[in-house]
Amino acid sequence: MPEDRRSALPVLPIDRTLEFLVRGYAFGQHGFDAVGRDAFTTRLMGKRVTFARGSGWVRFFYEGDRFTRDRAMPRSVKHSLQDEGSVQTLAGDEHRNRKALFIDVLDASARIDLDRHVAEAWRKEWAAASGNRVSLLELAGRALTAGVCTWAGIPLSDRDLDRRASEFAGMIDGAGSFGPRNLRGRALRLRTEAWARQVLRDAPPETIAARVAGHRDADGQLLDERTAAVEFLNLLRPTVAIARFIVFAALALHLHPEWRSHVAEHEETRLAFAQEVRRTTPFFPVVGGTAARDMEWDGVRFTRGDWVILDLFATNRDPQLWTDPCTFAPARFMSSEPHHNALVPQGGGFYEDGHRCPGEPATVDLLASAVGRLATAEYTVPRQDFRVDLRRFPAQPEDGFVLIPA
């Protein structure tokens, strides 16, 4: 296996862009297996890149302000979701100040309120679907949209709910794609940003929406209207994206019915089940960064501007971190909390001063609650295609998990 003279890492020669698209989530795992290491260099889109996995690389990547998000991911992905000037694109004091907004509005008390509003919306959507075939991806997306908007202080009419749920779903679905699906997602984001700007202008006092509109950056200036709208959507849209975890939770309950009674009866089992769903679900495949300075780690040398991709999917299935990593086993989370740099479906490091998703605790809460509802609900699952195409970003069961609520 050839070695990169600059980084001392094994090299996968020639540009691998086509292979990345063909293998999808499995690209990194295939490369790590090929070189017998947790990191390798190759080329994507003509650019040299280091691919890495594992808790050590997660710590190196996320801690110490070693990497920035500048030019780290394709513009098509960034413009479908975060856009320029959002919290994930910032660094240093600017990032810490903006991140504090998300941590504050998603504190423990706020998460309880959010869970309550989503549960109420879920009951309404479930009752409306009674006796009919429905995509759980759509039902959960609508419940999450209604719940998070009510929580934020902007309850939606039925007509607005239809529109917002569809827009959020399109933005999420288009983020990891190229071509028409991505272009549609970017167009929907622009339309939804216009709605968010108007919502923030009219936000009732003392609401989450008003807190976002009134946030001051590190320099003491109010966020401009466009940036505030982007950050408001960065609260709403990722909450709606939890629908994808919920779909994989339903699939896991269907494929492993022996867990249903345990999940229904024990809160700690619901939490463990939710964490195992998060570990095994093909959610964010990778995260990119560019080296902020020249540095060396574990014998590997980096020059400022070097591109590094951390493979989240492969880290969540790393055999050095997880026993039988391809086996669905909630019991692995029954006796201990997962290490913050081992379970990384939403990034690694720390919430306060790093780029780990500040909405992760809310994700765990909402997913565990949804798991409990699914375990106790009466519904039938008609014959359908449960296959998951790992070449598709984001991945999902082929038919979106169709069910018929009783």
C-alpha cells in the first residue's frame, strides 16, 4: 500500500469521487478495511483529503479548535442546510457566542416542553391516520414540525403545517444529494427562510422565536434579519429530521419484536433502545474540516488548509469501539453511558465550545419518547420494501416505513 509522504498515511490512489457516490455510507469502511488503518488519504473531487474514523480521531478533530468548517463541505450541502454565517460555519469566540444561544434555548426545562408539544401533535396525527396506510416518515415529520413550531411560540394552522412540513422534509432529503433533489432542497430553504424572517419580525415576546430574534453576537450587535432566520431554521429543521431516527426505531421494533414489551415497560430500556437506534442509523455519514494551522498528531502531519473528513458512520460501527458492531443490541447501553467520542451520529467533542450538535439531548429525549409510543401503540405493518440503500444520502427504508394505525 503506497504511503503519503506528507502525512505518512496509506494512500488510496486516483480520485475516488465516483466510488464515494457508488458506495455511499460504506465508502470509508471499505477504505479502512483496504489499508488496515483508521485513516487514509485519497482524492475527492480532485482534492487531496484525509479520511478518518475512531474515538481518537474524533477527539483530535473536534477539540482544541484545530479544524474549521471553512470550505470543508460541498456548497450544495451547506446551502441546503446551514448556509453562510450560521453557527456551524463560525469559529472561536463567534462560534461560542452563537452556540450559547442554542444551548440556552434547549436547556432541560425547554426540552421537557418540546417533548410535550411533540407528543400532543403526534396524538393528533396518529388519530387522523387511524385505519389508513400512512408513511411514518411523513407522520413523524408533521408531528415534529407542529410540535417544534408550537414550542417556539409560532403555532401553525393546518395549511401552514402542510407547507412547512413539506419544506423541511425537502430540505433534509435534498441535503446529501446532487442534481434535482439538491436543487429542490436549496429552493425550499430560500422559501422557508423568507417565512422565518417574517415570523421573527412578528415573534411574540418571551418566546423562543423572540429570543433568537433578539440574540446579540460576540460584538454586541443584534443578528441581522437573514442570519437570525437561518439560525431559527437551525432550531426547527434538525428537530424535524428526528423523524428519520423514528423511522429506523420503528423498523428495529418490527425486526426485533422481542424488545417491544421491555421498551413499553421500562424507561431506561427506551433510552438504551433509542441510543442503539442512533448508533446504527445511517444519518450524517461524515463531517468535514480544514486544518486551522500546521500540526502533527499521532505521527500524522497536517498543513494549514488540509482537508479532513471524519467518518461518523464508520466510527459508530468501529469494531475497536463496539462489540459486534453490526448487531442491533440495545443492551450495550443498559449499564453505562456511551463515551462522547464513540457514539457520534450528531458529531463528537463537547457541546459548549465545540461543533457537537447542541440539539443532541433533545434528539435523545424525543426519540426515546417516540420509541415508547410505538411500543405501546396498536398498528399493522403491511407488506413493503424495508431495504435501505446506503448509496442514498440521507438513507431510509425504501417505502419510508408504511403502517396502518388502529
